[in-house]
Amino acid sequence: MNLDRLLPNLGEWLRGIGPESDIVVSSRVRLARNLADMPFGNRANAEQKTETETRVRNAVTTANLPYALEFVDVAKLTPIDRQFLVERQLMSRELASVLDGPRGVAFNETESVSVMVNEEDHLRLQVMRSGLALDEAWTEIDRLDDALEANLAFAFHDQFGYLTACPTNVGTGMRASVMLHLPALSLTKEIEKLFRSLQKINLVVRGLYGEGSRASGDLYQISNQVTLGKSESRVLQEIREVIAQIIQYERRARQLLLKERRQAEQDRVARAIGTLGSATMITSEETMELLSTVRLGIQLHLLDDLPPTTVNQLFIHTQAAHLQKLMGTPLDGEERNAARAKYLRNRLRELGSHQR
Amino acid sequence: MPECQFCGDPATVHLTDIVNKKKREMHLCENCARRQNLLPDAPSPQLNLPALLQLLMSQFAPAPGSAEPDEGDPTALTCPTCGLKYAQFRADGRLGCPEDYEVFYPVLVPILERVHRGLQHHGKVPRAVRRRRERDELDDLKGQLAEAVAAEDYEEAARLRDRIRGKETAE
């Protein structure tokens, strides 16, 4: 499969639409499932992993679903293609480069549904929605789970529920997460306080690319920690309530910024655009920070000639693997920084001349 | 200051291990800790975790008089299906197969309680399990019906028959 055809698309999570999309980038629900009669990934030999892959692959490609899932053999992908799928949030960094042996990922045309095979668990199902749409994501993943269960016997325990390789996922096997853009709370340093209070109620805060990753570009993922003892609907309800609160805090912080330092914010946004449009070397980290400022500028109407989806496109296209695919050649760190700057300069010039 | 359990010098390395809600402590001086390979020779601040685990296991394995003797020693558990040993599970926190949830039950319960504050699954159940439970319930009701008939409790029998019919038509 040639993954290059995905390049012009934004993927479900960056479509920039949906409820509360001024703050909520995307909603995601993930389910961990394991075959009843197979050892978990860390104790399975190559032969067992191959059998798991074959069985899941058959179930996934023949499942009775309103969309088709296309299976990609991760072991056969180039490192750039693997990184590309990680950047598009279709698979984890672990599946891409930490794990080895037979493994794969299946996803649909719109990139809203993906199934990882032979990750820490035999199956990791994922459904994405842009904006705040946890219920829709749950409904979709529940149907996907049912469809796969028609052909696969999942490990299930009367007391402990769905069994998983790590006891932190046992029970529902569900991790629901919401990705938020919180530039104003980050700016006013209130974010630390917020996160400490979230930890107390057993919610986890992580950066853009999941476990252990830094919060780049003021993007944060908030998800549940508890999977045993609370039903899916209760967990979703708890997250929804917390997210509603955080959205309120962020909106208030944004209004306060406008009220108290409009001129300074206007200046910051203008400088961000200026740097993005004129730098000759720029790291991915700096790009994400500047794009975060631009995104905030758009939401606060401090800047009106850029649609939010453009920021999303610049965001994804300047990630390492996307950039190398766009340039059509592998690039080392320095070369990437130069290519990234050139891409941003050209795109912003195009947009500028188009608008005026 | 506590004394080193090995040589009696002032202890500067203190280890605490909590298994099955039982707290166990060890105190060592720096020299003995180094001799047990707990501390690296290099200036790295990292503790040697495998050595630490090994020491804790060997020192405490048959924790005298503390563990219930009939329960057996959870640290000696090995899964007959996948071969996972307790020490391996402790080291990387991952189980090896679905069977492990039964094999390591006594050591898993405190972990699950701490992480989830719950021990009983609520929520989705696979369709196959739901069907099995419904069948079991139906068999159970039929058994009760037979008993009620045998006991000539016709009122109870009629009630049970209605419940069975209700379940059968719902299927």
C-alpha cells in the first residue's frame, strides 16, 4: 500500500470541526482486547504472533462494518512510513519502533478507525472524532468491537472483565481521551494547578504523542486511568464533566488575555506569523509553539486571513516524516529544519497572495 | 539511626517493599549495599533494580511467621501455561497470558485495588459470555421449576414458568 496518497488529507483528528473545536482538537476512544487462547505479546513467540496477526487480519478485513479496513504490515514498512502513521495518530510509537516481529495496523479511508495488531495487547481498537464527540466515538468503537467479536473469542474474566497484558488496562480495556488546545491556561501558568487537581480524580494528562511525550504546542490529552470497577458510560460521563470545566477555564483565560493585554497578544501573534513566514531554519518544536500562538490568534480574531484548518495542515505537514514525504527524500535533522522553514515560507506566501 | 543488617554499621540505604499490604524494611550501609550490587560503581544515580529485586526476594522470600502459611508464598508463583514467574511480572508489570489473572490472583488484587480502586468489572460483556450467562440463568430457573412442581407449590411453579417463557421469547 502506498501511504503517500494520505498526504493531502488531514485525517479525522485534524479536520478542525465538531463541537467545541475552538478548544477541543479531537476525541478518541481506545479498547484493548486479547485472544482467549494465546499468550500476550510479551510472552508470545514469533509463530504465535504470526498466528495472532493472521486471525485478527482475517477478522478485521471480513468484519461486517459500513466501512472497509485496510491492513498494513508494519514490519514491512520503511522507518519513515512508520513514523508517518504515528504522526497521523493511526498507530503508537511502540508498535512503530519499539516492538518487533509480526505486527500491523488496519484503518479506514477517513482515518477515523484503526486497529493495531500485536501491540502490547493482541488488538488495540481506536476510534477518533474531531472536536468533542466522545459518545459518537464510543458508539462507533462498540460496533467495531461487536463486529470483531463475531469472529474472535476475546479473553474475558467474570470478575476482572476484559483481560489485558498490563493490569492497568484490565476491565473495560477502555481509554477515552480528549485532546485540548490550552494556550491561555498555559500562558497564565494555571495549567499546573489544573493538572494536579485532575490527578487527584484519577485522570491522566499527557502530551501530543501519548505516554511520556511532552506537551508540544500547548496540546494536552486528558484520559481516564481507571478501567476496572466503572462502566464505560460512567467513565465517559466523568471525563465529559471535567472537559466541560476545563473548556470554561480556558475560555475565561482567553477573555482575560484579550481584556488585559490585547496589544501584547496581537504583537505575539504577528511575530509568530512573521517568524513562520521568514525563518530559514526551524525545528518542529518551535513550529508547533508558533502555530499554537497563531491558532489562538485566529480564535481570538486577532488575525483573520487564515482558516484554522490551514494551521492544522501546516502542523501535520511540518512533522518529520510528513516533511520528508513532501520533499520526496530522506533528510537529516539540519536538512529537515531548512526544508521545514522553506515549506512554511512558501505556504504562507501562497496563502497571503491568495487572500489579498 | 538504624544499623546495617549485614555488618551493624550505620545504615544509609533503606529499602521498603509492600506486598499484600505487608510492609517489609531493610537497612544497609553503603559498603554492604555496594557488595550486594545495589549501588553502581559508576557515578550513575541509577539503582540496580534487578539486583534490588533479587535481594528483596532472597531476604524475604519465606518471610518468617508473617505470611499465612497455607496461602503459600506468592513470590514463588509460576504460570503453568505461559511460564511467567512472579519476579518477571514484578520487574516489568506485564502479564504473560489470560491464565495469569488466576495464577497471580493474590498478588494482583492489591495492585488492582491501588490502581483502579475497584475489583469487579462493570460494563460491556462479550456477546458469547452474555449468552452463556442467560443460558445458565434459564437452566437455573428450570431446575427451580422442577423443584416447585415436585413440592406441589403450583403458585411458585406458575411464576417460574412465566419467567422462563419471558426469557425464552426474549432470546
